[in-house]
Amino acid sequence: MGGEFVETELGQLLTFANGRTSPKRVDGRPYPVYGSNGIIGYANESNASANSIVIGRVGSYCGSLYFSKHKSWVTDNAIRASALGNNDPQFLFYLLSTLNLNRLRAGSGQPLLNQEILSRIQTSVPEPTEQRAIALILGTLDDKIELDWRMNETLGAIAQALFKSWFVDFDPVRAKSEGRDSKLTESIANPFPRSFEGSELGRIPKGWRVVRIGEICEVIDCLHSKKPERLEFGLPLLQLSNIRDDGLIDMEDSYFISEDDYRKWVSRMEAKPGDCVITNVGRVGAVAQMPAGKKAALGRNMTGIRCKPNFPHPTFLIECLVSDAMNDEIGTKIDSGTILDALNVRNIPKLRFICASDDILRKFEILMRPLRAQMEGNLANARTLGAVRNALLPKLTSCEIRMKDADKIVGAVA
């Protein structure tokens, strides 16, 4: 395998057609509706066949790319493309992603891509057999990455479901109080009380208490100083972009600083595994936890939250901080400004939650820490596979690396 690449134009490989005005969108319908920024809903109708490429053609998403393995509807903000002849559509999707289509947009006001511009783009491709082999390699990596993301969504949902059941809805306590089976093992169910009592947050399980973050955690402000110079290599300074919505810290795009700057920026706190970080402005109240094996300095506009020695429950802490209940509590502490809303560091220790007995918290920690660890591992694995995919993509689609070498690389990391 591995014939020479042939010089050609995209118009010889793909047909292009503008999308059409979006039909009525209804959740749960079979066909995804694509705009220039990806899936924007679902509909009963389709205007693009399976294995179509969707290309954003208008505005800031001009040149964005999506591959739909199933029938879909493409709106008038995008162009749909279909492979001609025996050319492989998924290979052509990968090829397009190397061409930086955004740079080819036309128009001084509202920038756009059109079918003529796309059709005339010069490129080179291998024979269809090798196209399919390249698409298989890259598609396998994408599938593995997607599996990691989906697994993390599932694990995060499981953790939050258990947190809500135990510490928000008090399901085990309600079951006991009503004489029902809690569906928990005896050792887990035993520490839960059988009745409720009043509190400042309403009725809570008897013997539990309303606690403020500052009672069980150290709350440490970031260093309010000029942001240090970014380096290609060095030690990491956390940025808002590193804080994911699922409570994970993503260090793929790390902001590296010098050792001298790092020592200065960790003078108040060096974020270590189990420590949480909460954002103060922008994405106000976004929270994530440092993963195993990682340390970093706190960047601007974020606050560190570290369990005190008498509260060794970091998994409970992160699940509490990312919960809907805490999101509502954070909303009561946000200061509204004329430009940006902000969560003042002085308000973070005042955040309230309902705290169970140490016995129950320990059981939650034992059950949920492996899930959180698996989420951290899945994120790291997805980033590793993504780096391999991104390195292989331009080399495979330009004949710089041959298929046999790509197989060895993928086999080493997959």
C-alpha cells in the first residue's frame, strides 16, 4: 500500500452545496441540525446524506468542519460536501481540516466561504484504497477519544446522582423514615438517620448540620500581581481555560512560567492533588480539582480550596462544589458589576452545604474516589491520543509518513 499522491482540486473530489433554512427543531428527533458552529438541534427532516462533511461558511465559524456519519440537516449558514466517485468521505474530512479554510474566506464585512472558493483549492490525494486506510487509522483514534469523553460524562453523572441522592434529596433517610428498603447494603445504610429536623436550609437529616466551606477548608486567594511571562517550557500557572465544567483540570494548554516566577506565585498556595480551584470572574464559580500527580500555581482570578486535616474528604468536596445545590448557593454570593459579575474571595468561606457524619462521608469517599480517578485518567488518555492524532493528521494526508509507520505509532499508544 502507498502509491503516489495525485495533484488535483477539491472540486474533483467533492460536490458542494449550500444548506437551507433550518426546519422546525424538536428534541429527540432523528436528524441532527448543523449550523456553522456544529449541532444546534434535531429535526424530522434531512437534506444531507450519511457521511457528509459540513463546512461553516459565515462569520466567526467560517471554515469550521464537522463530519456526520448519519443523515442530517445542514442550515444556510453552512455548506454540505459529499465525496465523488470512490473517494473516501472521512479521509476528505481529515484532508480539509489541514487546509486552514478560514484563511480563504472572502468579504470585507461579513466574511464567508463559497462553493467556488472551495472547489478551486489545490491539493493532493492518494488512491481511494489508501484514503480508506488513512481514514481508518485517524477514525480509530477519534473513536477512542470520543469513548473517553462519553465515559467521563457517564461517570460524572453517576457521581452527581449519588451525591444528590444522599446529600440533597436524602433518599436513604426518607426510605428509613417511611419504612422502605433504601436499596443500600446494610453497612452503608446503617449510619443514615431515620428522621429529620429543622435547619437554616430547611429540613435536614437528624444529627447532620449546615456547614460553611471555611469551617472545613482553607480558602486561599491567588496572588494579585502582574501575570508573568509565558514560556515554551517551565512550571504551570493555572488559567481559567484549564478549569473544565465537569470538575476536571485540563493541562493540555499549560501556561508555563519560570522557576523564579513559580516560587513567587506559590507563595500563598501550590495547588496539589485533591485541592480544588474556583474561578472568581468570567466563568464565575467554575470549579475543578487537581488530579493525581499534578501541581500548579494559582493564576489570576481564582481561589484555592483545600480540605483541612480534620476533613479528609476531597471527593465529597469536589462533588459538593460542582453540584446544582452549590451552584445555587454560589449564585447568592455573586456581586453584580457594571462590566463583570464576580465571586469575591471573602464570600467563598461563607458558602453553605449540608454535611453528614464522618462515617457516611468516608463511605462516599470510598465509593466515588475510583470514579473520579478514572475520569482523570480518561482525560489524560484522551489528550495523549489527541496529540498523536494531531501529529499524524498532516503527515498522513500529505504523504510525509507512510501507513506502516502510522500503524506502529498508533499501536504503541492505543
